[in-house]
Amino acid sequence: MYPHPRFIYIIFILIPQYIVDKNRLAILLFLVLLNILAAFSQPLSIFVDEGQYLLVSKKMLDGWVPYRDIVENKPLGMYLSLMPAVVLGDGDFVKLRLFGALVVSLTSFLIFLIGEGIKDRKTGLLGAVIFILLEAFPPFSGYNLITEPMANLFIAGFFYVLISSRLDYSSALPLGVLAAAACSIRQTSVLVFIPFAFAFLHSSKLERKKILLLFTAGGLLVGAPMLVYLLLSSALGDAIYWCFLVLIRLGGSSLEAKLRTLYVFLLFFFPFVFFAFFTLRDASGKIKIVWLWLLSSFVLIQVGYTHLHNYLFIIPPVSILAAMGIWSGGSKRSRNAVKKAVLEGARIIMFLLIVFVLIIELGSINEVQKDRTVYLAQATMEEEHEVSSFVQSNTNSSEGIFVFRTDAEVYYLSDRKPVTKMTFFFLDYLAMMGNSEMEELILHPLEQHKPRYFVLNAADFEMFGDTRNYVTVKEYLDSRYEPVKRSGPLEVYERRG
């Protein structure tokens, strides 16, 4: 009838009870160091999405209300989860990257615990190392403060609880808390409900109603305060529109974009998925749950947007299953000599492919260290600081500025308020905006506030300048502003007169 004492430990999932083991403490320290090394192999700059999320978190601390005062399309939990980074790191790139490394370190430790719980310690450690290997590939942006790594921490915690303990009264409530926390960061985190449904249907029929009630109660512990906050702030309708209706309206990536990212998935994940298939022989209920984790992640990614960083959701389950498959020695169990030889040959080829992936990753890391960016339109740390410092030194704290299109980090680093409530113009939405939306979200606020400085990413404009609404904004800029500063792709324009 009453929760097991372990329930107390599960609530504080980031400090598992197993951490008291000295060997596990050594593994945790090893994973933290490995993650810091991987994190700082990435260029030190604020990624475009990251800059927007940090800005929203910072403005929330200043009293702004998301969706009502500043437009964003991620759930409220994302901005709440970044508040420690804003308070502790502010504009310090090293501290922000360390915060990202801490998040991924905790996730990798949970992956170790899951692998250890299903099989053994060496499997868990290998799974954690594979996870870090894939997370560190620069185009995935795994150490930036974006929604996927933040949500993955709670998703991994969810599966740790689901797999390490029987679905009962002691685990249902924390599972609800972790599921709601993940969903409050990224909508795609609803993937956790598919494996939960599998475990729920295999639980005792006598316990199901109470388990479901406890699970729901856990979800409400997280979700209810957020809903109350949005209701009291008159922002719930705006939140529903920007977090759900706009995404439905946009419809996700094109088929061509999905095929491109699917190619990358096959290139980098295929050898790991190959080894994962060895776990299907005599798969236990726990392994089936991890497979459901993998499959539901993959399906939900294909339904929506398929940017490379969206594939971060797939890395945890792939890492766990691949580690189990690598240690399984599946071919040794076959009595057919030909089949055994084929399987051994395939395993050797897949090992070589993993080495090939590692070589590609090291080459990619080397390239971004030279360029100090991952994407063509991305400014370096020095360029972001130079432009932000210029704006800050030539304006007072009450003045607003305008940044177009996806460089919200300039608002964040300069500590200058945006004159429009839309501060991140994701291209699909910008392209489909009608005249009334252009007037409401861009042109009218610009004419009303007449900001002294207008910041434009020239490299971004070169790539997408043929977009109709993009041209409209550039025409407005050229007719009223003149260039006064440039650093890398970032250009600063000053209003005439």
C-alpha cells in the first residue's frame, strides 16, 4: 500500500542510490571528464537555437512571459531548465559549455546504469562511451543547450526507473514526474508513452488503476504549476498556438530533407544498429522496452522536423542496444559453420565501420576547430562578442535593437531588449507569413520603436535571400539603415537621421 523507501531515491534521480558504490563513482568521474573533453572539442560559440533559448530564459528572469511577450515554439520547461545556466554562466561561453557537459554527463551515467541493470557493468560502460562518441559528432550539437540533450536527461531517467524497478506504486509517481519534465522541454518526448504503455499492459491488472493514477499525479506535479503560470499570465492561448498549432501548420521537414538526414542516420548509426539486432535473440522484457524507445524515437523524428540535432533522441537507446550486441557474441551460438562465418565476417566489417565513423568524427572535429563554427552562417565566439559589445557600448540599457534572422545570442550577450516579440525567425514560418503577420511581428514594431541598430547575418541572407519575406525585410533595412560594423557574417546597421 505504501511507497517503497527507494521511492525517495528515485525522486532525486540525478543522484541515484547506486552512486555510493566506489566503482560507480569512478565511472561517473571518468564519464564527466570524457564529456568535458568532448564538449570542448566543439567550437566555443552560442549555437543559433541555443541563443534563443537562453534569451527566453533570461527574459523570464526579468519578468517577461514566454509566448505572450516573446515568441517561442518550445514548451515552458525548456526555459525553466536553462535558468541555472543563465544565472551561473550568463555570457561566459566556457561556463555555458560546462553546463551542457554536465547535462550530457548525467545522461551518460544513466545510460551506464541502464546497461548495467539489463546486463552487466562492462556493457553499461561501453554503452555510455558509444553515447558520448555519437553525441560529440559536431553537426549533432550534442553539447549545446538545446532541447534534445536537455530532454534526453529526463528521458534517460524515465527509462532508468522503468527498467530498473518493476512498474508498481513506488515507481509510477516518479515516472509521471520524469515523463512530464521531458515533455515540458520538447514535444517529441511523448515517445516515452509508448514504452510506458507496453510496461503498463504487462503489469498486474489489480494494480493498473492505482499505477495510472500515481503516474498522472506525477505528471501534474510538473505540468500543473506551468499551466497555472500561463493561465495567470494570460499566455496559455499563445502557448498552445506557438507550441502546437504553428508546428501543425508548418508540417515538418520536406521529404527531400528527411531523406538527407536519413542518409546521415544510416551512415553513422547503421553499424551500431547492426550490433543492436543481436539483442533480439531471446530478448527480455527490458530489452524490448529499449527497442520500443528506439523505434518510437525514430518514428516521431520522421513525423516532424528532421534536422540533424533531432537525431540526438535516437542516440541513447542505440548506444545501449549496440553495447549489448557487441558483447553478445551472437555468432558463437550458431551451430551452422557457414552462418557462423558470415556473422563473424559481418561483425568484423561493422567494427571497421565504427572505426570509420570515429575517423570521420575526428576529421569533422578538426575542421570545426579550424573554422570555429559548424554551420556556414554561424558566427564565432569572437564575432558574437564583438558585435554584442559594439551594440552594448553604443546604446543604453533601456534601448531596444532588432536582430534578423536567427542570431538571438546578440540580444542575450548585449543585454539589450528586442523591439519585436519574435526574436527568432525560423525560415519555414518566415516564408509562409502573410502581410498581416509581417506587419504585426516585424514592420509595425520596427516603425513604432525605430531601433538605432539592426543586426543582420549576411551569410544567412546569401543562402536564403530569395525568400519573399526575407527580401521585404532587407528592403526595409536598406531604405532606412546604413552599415556601420561587420564581424564575420554579422553586420550592424545604424538608422539614418
